[in-house]
Amino acid sequence: MSNKLIDNMINNGYTAIINCVDKTIIKEAQENINHTLKKLLVSKKKSVSKDLNTNLSNCIKIWSIYEIQVLAAKNLYQNDIIYKILRSKKILDFLTSLIGPDLEYSTDGELNINVKGVTDEYLLKKYHQELWSGVGLSSVQVWIPIYLKPGMGTMEMIKESHTWGHIPHRDRQPIELPAKYSTEVTKIGEGSIIAMSPLTLHRTVQNKHPEARIAIPFHVRNIYYPKLGNENLHEYSKLNLSYYSKFRKILGNPYLSPFRTISSKRKKNLFDRVKIKNKV
Ligand SMILES: O=C(O)CCC(=O)C(=O)O
Ligand SMILES: [Fe+2]
């Protein structure tokens, strides 16, 4: 794997990973979100469209954007769609080189739905560090656009801000920034993602497109790294295990019970949960 992406993380505090997710998985994610929206509309006996944006506009009339963001994200996680995206070769290779092979990802986040003209700072986020929201230093923040057309806006990043430490802040915005800094509006589309450190300052770029931009942010961590943030309060799902972790699972317990499975008649493959899960 090229070290360019790791160099970007070290030098700039973030990187884009271009064309790393198969378009069919992004389509599956869009359909899954549309399915959630349709279910919401049907539950209130409202008419349903084929089009995601029409369904979203109608849902927003009934539910708060926050409720929609939480429910739609929950379904993406439950259907292993985020798992499939993160298991894309380029992404898994990148994360493994960056923080090691023993990985888990947070599964209790919400979508970011960004509609044109929105001013609510919860949706149009000002410059912030994820550290402020309890993401530990060794975690990696990942941002996956799921519905992103040109003009919908992405994220604007402050280069090298990850080297500035914990930026003083109040009410979710910095109270002090250096006199000079350089920024970049990331240029990515569907099928690409952004990864950044929890100290990298970033903000939402306004959506100028009539349709809503949909993205999902969450964090990935090495299961053996110390929890330096609010990790205890989050829910995680395993993404990948090293030889050492798989070996520990085979042994079954940390006491290394002798001959625990020595004459077992059980077929090993029968209990391979990942293989069973992948069958449907
Ligand atoms: O989607 C956005 O506008 C902001 C996302 C963000 O702040 C993040 O991914 O951490
Ligand atoms: Fe953020």
C-alpha cells in the first residue's frame, strides 16, 4: 500500500481515500436509507415515493432531522452496510497500517443530513475537534458520504491543526486560533471517504444543491489501545482481528485451560459466526 495516505495523516492530520468503496455498496446504503424513510412514512399512512429525496422531504415534515438521522444510521449498522464499506480492501489496508489489525468501529452514531439553506449549527458544523466530543486521541474519525453530488459541499479541513493540541473552545467552537493557517475543502464524491485524527479541525461546507447531502461520521479504534476519551460510553462492533486475537479466541479464555477442546466432536466451521453472517 502506498504510504501517501499515512503521510497525509501525519503531515496534514487527515486524508481522502479516493475510489475505495464499490459503487454497488453505496447504492445499497442509499436504498437502505430510503427503506427506513419509507417505513417511517408508511407508519404515519403517508404516501411513499421511489425517490429518496422526496421521501426525506416528507419525513422532515413529521419527524425531527435528529430522529431521522439516528433511525437511518441504526439500520445501516444493523444491516452490516458500514461493516462492508470498512472491509473494502483499500480502507482496511489503510486502517491496519495506521493503527494495527485489531479494529472496532463505533455503531451508535447518526447520519449527517445536510439540506440547502440550513443554518442550524448542529447540521452546519463550525470548526471543531472530535476530541471535544469524547473521541480518544488514538481513534480515527471516518466520514463516509452516502449521497453526495457536485455542489452539495463536503468538509473543510485546517491543515496541520492536529499538531496544535487541544484547542480552547466554548459552545462547540474555537475561542482561539493561530493568526495564520491554511485550509482545504476536500474534493471527494460517492465511493471515496475522509479519515482524520480527533484533533483535526474541520467544519461543514454549505450545501448549494437542491437535494440533501447524506454522510455518516463515526470513529475506528484499536481494541488494545488505552481508552483516553469517552469510549466507555459508546457502542462498538469488531471490524478485524489479528493472529494474536484469533489465537486468544481459539484458546477460549485467558486462563489457558489445558486441553479445553482436545476431544471435541464439534465441527469448527459450524461456529464461524462471520461466515454464517455472510450467508444472508
Ligand atoms: O458532515 C458534516 O457536515 C460534518 C461531519 C463531521 O463533523 C465529522 O464527520 O466529524
Ligand atoms: Fe466532526
